[in-house]
Amino acid sequence: MSIPQPNSTFPQDRCRPVKKAATKPERRKPSRAELKPGECLCDFCTGKCCRYFSLPIDSPTSWDEFDSIRWYLAHGQTMVYVDKGQWYLLVMTRCKYLTADDRCGIYLNRPKICRDYTTANCEYEGDWLFDKVFETAEQIWEYAEAVLPERRPRPPATLPIVTITSSKSES
């Protein structure tokens, strides 16, 4: 199925502000192609895009960089994934403005990143499909061990040899 283009017949953003007493009726989730003019994907969605955020990160190339990613993953509710060669940190956290009926509680005053987001490429119809996914610190460490040269053990610290002499003078 093809993804509708921006000139399609349905609105391309969160469609309309939340109504104070609005409740979403139980309806079958239609596909994009089944939407009628004036209907919005968001009317049938669970607010999937409002339950996480994802930021690009540098591709790790060293043990220290993989160790930083290991630290991200040690915090829970995080995931690191690779999509089309770009690495991302994903933090699963519900937007505090997402209402019980999965609408934006501050729609008319929402942040720019939300205003710019469209339903043209949202994950409404499917699960995430990534090139690589890491959910635990152990997974990223195992991957690092597979792609990086073996870590050399650190040489033992060599301390300078100090000679202590007694400088007491006897009288």
C-alpha cells in the first residue's frame, strides 16, 4: 500500500484541537486508503507519536562511544536503533499533554516539532522496522564486541620509583 502524499484529501496533522468533554467512540481502525474526506488518522490512533521521542546520535566507532550508548540503555524506557544508516536514541515517555482520549490537550499551542509533524509518514499502520535495534546494555556491548577490534588490556600503571632516605641527623 502506498503512503498518501501531502496533496491527499485528508488533513496532514493532528487535525483539530481536543474538545474538553470529547470521548473517542469505539470504531474499527481503518487503513489510510479507507479514510473518508474530512477524516483524520488521529481520530483512530492511540497517540503513538506522543508516547516517545527519538533523537539522532552519532554513529559509534570506538569503545568509549559504545560505552556511552550502553549508559543510555541502562536507564530503562530507552532504545537505540539504526534506520537507513542513522543511529537514534528513542526514549519511551508519554507526552504530558496527551489526554485520556489520545488527543493533544494543548493542540492550539503545541510545540513547533508537533506542528511540523504530519500523518503522511507516521507509524499509524504498522510496527517499527529498523535496520538494528538495541534494547539493553548487554545487546549494545555484544554488538560492539562483534564490530570493534578486540580491546587491549590497559597496561599496569607504572609509578615512578621513589627512594626515601632518612635525613635525620644524630647529635
